Amino acid sequence: MKILITGGAGYIGSVLVNECIKLNYDITVIDTFKYSQTSLLHCCNYPKLRLIKGDCRDKELIKNELQKADCIIPLACLVGAPLCESQPFEAASINRDSIFLILDFLSKSQKLIFPCTNSGYGIGKDNIFCTETSDLNPISTYGKLKVEAEKRIIDNGNGITLRLATVFGVSPRMRLDLLVNDFTYKALREKSIVLFESHFKRNYIHIQDVVQCFIHCLNNYEKMNNETYNLGLSNANLSKKELCHEIEKIIGPFEIIETHGKKDPDQRNYIVSNEKIENTGFKASTSLEIGIKELVRAYTALHPIPFRNY
Ligand SMILES: NC(=O)c1ccc[n+]([C@@H]2O[C@H](COP(=O)([O-])OP(=O)(O)OC[C@H]3O[C@@H](n4cnc5c(N)ncnc54)[C@H](O)[C@@H]3O)[C@@H](O)[C@H]2O)c1
């Protein structure tokens, strides 16, 4: 299998590359290494890994590399609402237009797996699970661009799109701006969390489950193709406050300060059904408890420097 991964040095990408090495794939990564990350250094002894320091918007580069690949997983992105609000033009060209560029060159025999976000569900209805047919109402620039890219992929007729829940867990390119990672860090290091919109619910998923699901999609491509799937941990539709209590169970008490002065730039309050992907034979299984314990171990070794996208 020849796999092309853009953004492969990122939070998800660097764990995915590791998994692809175990599977003996030919791997090409295109990444700008925007965060000066060293997340793939431990992979460089693998002879079938090619690292290209390049931009996913480079037409010639994408055209040339795509024609050598059996599949592409485009992860390159300005990820998160705050980053996209501050750089809206960059965000549009990277998060949306670079996906359109791939579609211009993708053949029917090649596989495409695209990570979208489930934040497009916006504010859901009380106690009603969002399914893949629920209305989308992305609020942030980030959410809107991801949804536009997803729509074009499905309209194009070849590609699997996954609406990821908020990812948690440890990666060689760590991100502390993700909710579970952030809360666990603050609870551990600062012994307090300031909570706004504390009752807002979200769904979560461990990074290893995301990576295993990409592999599941590759292995079951024909039967899953041209569909969108929610991807989250089904027993983890929790409010921010409930998440704090899960963290408390593991690391002990810390201060929870509730405030009403702030809003999430990506308004999201919903519960999500993952039944459709589960019916294809994949079920996320790494619990919040396992992930929080893993984070606690990692944070013991992490200097307090800003591993954030904003
Ligand atoms: N982490 C999550 O919770 C989550 C949830 C839903 C969807 N996703 C999606 O998963 C993908 C990966 O997210 P992540 O969490 O790994 O983020 P990340 O910020 O760690 O990774 C993005 C990678 O893209 C690279 N990059 C940025 N601009 C580039 C460009 N112009 N050309 C080439 N490379 C470029 C960065 O250097 C980085 O390695 C994104 O598409 C994101 O929208 C992530």
C-alpha cells in the first residue's frame, strides 16, 4: 500500500505514520512542519518513509505525489476555530481549497479518507442524538471550511469522510488546545479549571481509535465509500462539567470555577450517534479513563511550554 499523508507530522498524523510503519506501508508525508515539530524523528529509520517539506497547496507537488499513491489521507490544515479566525484566508486555501485540488487529480481507483469535524452540528436538540443526516450548522470559519470540503468530496463520488469527535490522548506532536488534553493539564498543573458553558455536551475519541478507524476505512473502502460517518466514543457524550468529574476521579480534587462571561468560538452542544460506523464493524474502545491516565503520565515529562495551535 502506497499512502500519501499531508499534515503527517501533526497531532494525528504522527500517530498515523507510526501505525502505517507497523503495517509495512510505503509512506509519503507532505508537511510544512509549521510548528517546528520533531514528531517524526523516531520514524526516520524506516526506509519506506519519505518526508517532503512542502505545502499541500502546491499544485505540481500534489499532482506528482498523488499519482504515485494508492490512497491519500489529507490531514494538512489550520486546525481549530481560534487559529482560523485569526488567519481566515490562509485557512480557506489550506483547509478547503487544497482538498478541492486533490479532487482535481484523484482517480476512481484511488482511496481518499478525510477527517471532518462533528462541530458542524452546532447546537443540537436536547436528548436527540445527531446522526449523519442531522442538519449541519457550522458556526466558526474552521467548521464551515471543513463542511464545505466534506460536501465536495461526497459530491465527487469517491471518498470516505469521518466527522471526528474531539480527539484526546498523547501524540509526539502534542496539542494542549484539545478539551480533554487541556482540562487534564490544567487540573494537574494548575489545580483549577475555569469553565464556561459548563453544561455544553460533546463527544470524544482517543487518538489511537482515530488511527485504527483510518485503517479500517482503508481495509473496507469499497463497502464504505462515498459516505460520511460520525466517529466518536459512544459512551462519552459528556458535558464539560461531567468531563471535569471524570478527571477528578483519576487525579483527585481540583477547583472548578464556573463563569458566564465567555463563549466557545465554535458553539457546540450536542450528543452524537456513532451507530453508522459501528455497523461497518468499527467501534471506538479507548475510554476516557485510559486516556486521562495516559495524559497524566505524559504531563509528568512535559515542560510547560505552549503546545497549542493558538
Ligand atoms: N484533533 C482533533 O480533535 C480533530 C477533530 C476533527 C478533525 N480533525 C482534523 O484532523 C486533521 C489533523 O488535525 P491535528 O489535530 O493532527 O492537527 P495539527 O495542527 O497537529 O496537524 C496539522 C498538520 O498540518 C501541517 N500543515 C499546516 N499547514 C500546512 C500546509 N499548508 N501544507 C502542509 N502541511 C501543513 C502542520 O504542520 C501540522 O503538521 C485536520 O484536518 C483536522 O481538521 C482533528
